[in-house]
Amino acid sequence: MPTIITGQFQSTSQRQQPAAHLTRTMQLLEKTCNELDTELATEISENPALEMAEECRCPDCKQIIPSYPCQACMNRLNGTGPIVYVAPRANRTYSTDEHEEYYSTDNRLRDPETLSEHVLKQVAPSISSKERKIAEHILARLDEHGFLIDHPAEIATYLRASLKMVKAVIELIKRADPIGVASQDVMECLLTQLDTLEQDGKTHPLAHNLLANFWEQLARRDFDTVARKCNVSVQTVKSAAKFIKRNLSPYPAQSHWNNASNATGRYFRPDVEVIKNPHKEDGPLIVQVFSAARGWLRVNSSVRSMVSKIEDPAKKDEWAAYLERAALFVKCMRQRDNAMKRIVKLIVTRQPKFILGTDKDLIPMTRVELADQLELHESTISRAVANKTIALPNGRIIPLSTFFDRSLAIRAAVLTIIEQESTAMTDEQVAHKLIDYDYKVARRTVAKYRSMLGILPANLRARQLPSAV
DNA sequence: CTATGGCACGGATT
DNA sequence: AATCCGTGCCATAG
């Protein structure tokens, strides 16, 4: 068996590759490390010729090593850009303090669980099976903020349930952990949260009235008018507003996990992790690409030697097929890991400032550029990046696709401009200011970015930016 | 009259 | 081929 660890696949048609290898590798490439885990488990259980050795081997040089990463390979790579290596998920070294928390207490990293599952778990025990079906449907129809898309009546018709029952289930869900989830709008959500707080005895006398009747004025911080109409002092109104801002969150999904861009969830355990060099402060970044579970995946050698001794031809074929399949799987798995490694290495090499710095340090790049440079097909990059997440040294876990976000840096610039403004700037003015930062965008586009950032328009933004609506 | 947001078009990206 | 993104045009609110 020739070794394949250095194998790369070419997009050129100069040599017809066996399709099975290629497609299988691509399938594996699409999977996140969590999905790969289950894939691997079934493959191993179905195929006796495949084994997961306990010994720890370096995926690069294949030497037996005491722990990841392979010291020899690290030394070899030292000095030339980031150190990137493939690591099994279970075996982690480099547990600096800040790094350790990823795997223990930090609840962003518990097992993957979507918002829907999270809520369903809470309400399920106390409802009937019919109600449960309704709950499932409702939870499947939440938008990215955690609001209900459909009208309750629609749901009732669709599921042929009574409107009363649907409403009851919604009420129940609204009281579950991200309080206010499945509300129909911001207002309903806030009121629900306030209600729950009141039941706990924590409340502000003015809060309810303010929310229900003076939301508009509150949003534009027009405290004077409110104070006059309520017949109380401005100070009281301000304290009530402060109470609201501190204790209530307009978007239920956001309080649950801060990354609003993924309503589908599964953004918890990263596929890639970048950490600072624990030995040298300014040393090369250390990057782990997580692969299948633990240990060293290989074809079981005792099975192989046994097969050659089998007499019965039918039996022999059967086992030979197992062997072949195992070899294929191992090969594809290593190709997959190798491709991931190369891609991630290039990304990290190109974006050190973003990884260590902030959003505005992101250098725009496209998948095509990477594909050219790595001599891979652009769809290969797409697969490798899709649905994957990366943990940055500062603890944030973001989608790998963020690196290909054309406008992230500009949005960051918009944010800083507006934060530093003395008087509220119109979109036009912001657009003009952006030229100083070497960004040329239309006024309309600034408006889009602004709303993406959740910043109110200039006329409602007299002084500061409350993060509401 | 000005600033903004909705709609939709076209070009780039995947 | 499908999707995403920036932008222009136009209606509307203040």
C-alpha cells in the first residue's frame, strides 16, 4: 500500500481520478468535525477491517508521539508562518487557562443544541403529545431573532388544532428559557420578560407603563415628553429606562447565544482552533484542525494477514471487500484532513491581523483566490468552509465563512464612525467619511450596514445608540 | 425638501 | 444554476 498522506487532488483533467475516492473525500470534506464523529463511528461499527488505534501518531510524519502536536514536526515548521496541525478532538494539549474554559464551563461549547431543541426540552415534560406536535411546529417556524413567523391562527389551521390550544402552547414557550421566544414582535417579547420579572418580585413601578405606551419616545430617548405625560420626574423615567435596558433583551435568540447570524444552531464546538503561542508571546500562531474522534485511524493489520490465509473463496472475497473499503476510508479521511489543513493554513497566514485583532482588520478575500493558490477547485474550498467554525484566541467562535465576508471590515468602520460621532451623522455623511478609510460605498449601502449593526437612523439617534429596534 | 427604507436589478460569487 | 450583495430608483415620513 503506497502512502497517500501527501496526496493532493488536482482539478486538471490530465489524469482521470477514480471517481469513488474523489467524491468520498468531498463528502467528508463537507462535514464538520462533529458530523465526522458519527460518520466515523458507524463506519467502524460496520467494517471490522477498520480500526482506531489508541496510540498517538502525528498525522504528518506518522511517528508515534507522546501527545499532540508532534514536537518534531512543530520544530520543522517553526518560523515559517503559523503552525497548523490536524488533531483528534479528544486529545488536547496546550491547555492554557483561557483555552481550558472552552471545554469545561463555558456553555457556548456544550454539545450542539439548537435553540428549538433547547426550548423543547423544557416544555416537553409538561405537555401532551398533541401539544408537543404544536410546540415542535412553532419552534420550527422561528426567525433568526427568535420571533414567530406565522400567525397563531395559521398554525392552528395547518395543524388542525384549536386556536385556543395553539395560543396556550405559545404562552408556555414564551415562559421557557430565552424568555419571550416565539413572541410575535419586540414589544410582546419585552412585555413577557417584564411579566416574568414581576413574578420574581423584581420590577420597576414605571416599566410596564413605559413599555406599553411610550416605546416610541423611549427609543428616541425623549424622556422629557414621557415624564410630562406620566406626571413624574425625568429622573424617574430615566431610571425606569435604565432598568428596562439592563434587564430586558429585545431579541430572545440573542440572549441565548450572541451570534445572531445562525438560527440553525450547531455553532458550539469548533472545527478549527487558533491559539496564541504559549511559549513565545509573539511566536507563530498555533492552529488545530480537529478531525475524527481519538486515536489513529488505520486498516486492522491482523485482519489483513488473516485474510490471506482464508481458503473459502467466497469468504475471502467478502473480507477483501472489507479491507478495500477500509483502505479507501482511511485514505479519504486523510485527504480530507490534509485539504482542511492546507486551506486553514493559508487562511491563517493571510489574516493574522484579523485573528488577533478586530473585525476591521479583515482583509477581503474570495474562495477563488485561495483555490488558485492551493491548486484546488473552488468548490473544494466551499465545501471545506461550509458550516465550519473556528475558535479565535480571544475566545470568540465564528463561522469559517466570515473570512470571506466582503463587508465585515466596512461594517466595523461604520460602527466606529458612528460611535465617535459628536452629532448624529446621516448615512450620506457616514458614506463620505468612509472615504477617509479607503472605502467607497453608496449611501444606500451604508443604510444597509447600519441596520445590520442594529443602529438606529440618524434622526432617532440624538445622542447615543440604544441597541433597541 | 431631506433622509430613509423597500423593491428589484445586474453583476459577482459560490 | 443558484445565491448573495451593492446599488439605483421611488415612495413615504418628518
